[in-house]
Amino acid sequence: LENTSANGVKSIKVDAKWKFPRHQIFIEQVLGEGEFGKVLKAKAFNIASRPGYSLVAVKTLKNDARNQDYNDLFSEYQLLKEVNHPHVIQLLGVCSSEDGPLYVIIEYAAFGSLRNYLRKSRHILTAAELGHLEDTFEHKVTARDILSFARQIASGMSYLSDIKLVHRDLAARNILLAENKVCKISDFGLTRDIYEDNAYFKKSKGRVPVKWMAPESLADHLYTTKSDVWSFGVLIWELVTLGASPYPGIQVQNLYNLLKQGYRMERPPNCSTVLYSLMNRCWNVNPEARPSFLDLYHCFDNLLTDNV
Ligand code: ACK
């Protein structure tokens, strides 16, 4: 199954089912660049039983990427093959590294990352963060939108937990927003690239998003659906604050001890006591005492029905 190409990069065969002809893909622009990878906007012809041209996003590697980066992108592809849910980003195809760079083709999310979208809604984005959103942006984010985003994400996470997939990096920066304000969970699994430098704390073994991590993940590298629930609590906080950075003023080095002493973020301005108590339930030091994603889905569903 494996062979090594001229440049020494391992190439692993992709399933015929997902293989997409490279000459049917037309790159238009760069959406974002990480340290090793980049995301491109492209048009694809007749992809995944979508007739004609459709907008897609292509995940690929930079020229100086290492073998490990290739393996990471490939394992992302292997995970994406297994998922199918309206609130999880969908794989559309793949161009294998046999005849050029590895392209993992996923659905295009017109509004980009939820974090940027929220921040844009209160006009605090830098020019670089604004990027390609400039032309298409609808400014308003209502209280109902916030609850709807939370419900959609809980629904997608409930699905991922059902198929025993742990996300490990659930955060607003890893939720994409598609047409009609539909949330799509992305960047799950083992692969991590840094598009938001300050969110990841440098450690010898890669980088970790400390401020989204449960205490047991910080202490024992333990990642479970329940540690995803902790991160979801931080994500609710990001939603309510329209994309603020969690634990402002607190250094990541001190966070673990503070959490162990029982410290939690305070209630943001404009955050209802109901929402604040929900996020605090996600931040229970005992993983088993945290709600399930299904519980959380029902909570937001009720809040949305009450608020008609
Ligand atoms: O907020 P953004 O424009 O949305 O900046 C990031 C950047 O690439 C790096 O992740 C954008 N991005 C990633 N995946 C997609 C996608 N499938 N559709 C649209 N934009 C994407 C993201």
C-alpha cells in the first residue's frame, strides 16, 4: 500500500471511492495558512455527485512540510471518510500524492471560522483576520443565533461521541460557518496545525490548546468525550462573548493550578444565569458529572423553544 515518491515523501494509496481527478479542480485563493498546512478555496467540477462547478475547500501542505505533516493530513482524511452528519464538515474527495500534492477536498463554508465570524460581528477583526470574509459578511449575530450555534454544535458532537470519536480541540476557531448560518465541526482527530498562534501552548510534544482543555487532559493527557464536553463549556463562553479569548489575563502556565483550586471564569456581561450554569456544569472537575452532548442538545433546544 505504501511507496516513496521521488521527493522522499511517503505516498499512501487513497480509496477509489474518494479519489478525485486533479484536472477537475481549480484553485482560486488561499483561505488560511498554518505552520505546515494551508487551506485553499477552489472550484471543483462534478464532485461528489454535485453536477457542474461547486466551491470547495482544499487542505494541503506547504512545500517545506515534513513526513509527519503528510501523515497527519492523511489521517485527517481517514477520519473524515468515516463521518457523515449535517453539522460535521464533509469530505468530498481526495487527490492522492501519487501525481502531485495531497489534496483533501472538503465542503466550503462561506463564512469561515465561527470565531472570526463572531469577532467580525463586533468589528474587532484585524485586516488579516478579515481575509476573504469581507465581501460576503452579514453582520448581525442575535441571541437566538448564539443558542442555535450551540444547539447545532451539540448535535454534531453528540454524533461524534456516538461513533466514539473524540475531538480533542473543540473551540470556536475549529467550527466553520456555512451558508444559512449552519455550523460544521472541523479539525477533529489527531491533526493539529496552528492558525491561531496564541491559542496553542508550545510543548515538546506538539502544541496544546491549554485554555480549552479539561484538567484531566492537562494533567494526564486523558482525552474523552467528557473532556470534549469541558471544551464545549469554553466554546459556549466564546459564543456568549462573541469570540473573546478565554481566561483573559491568565497565563497558561498558571491555569491548571487555578482550575484545581476551583477557579472558573466569571459570568460574562449579558450572559443569562441559565447559560452560565450550563457552562459551569461542563466545567465540573469530575468528568462523569459533566452533562452529555445529548443533554446539552436538549438544553439548547428547550431554550430555543422557550424563546420563540
Ligand atoms: O476564518 P477563516 O477565513 O476560515 O480562516 C480560517 C482559515 O481557513 C484557516 O483554517 C478557513 N477555512 C478552513 N476550512 C474552510 C472551509 N472548509 N471553508 C471555508 N473556509 C475554511 C478558516
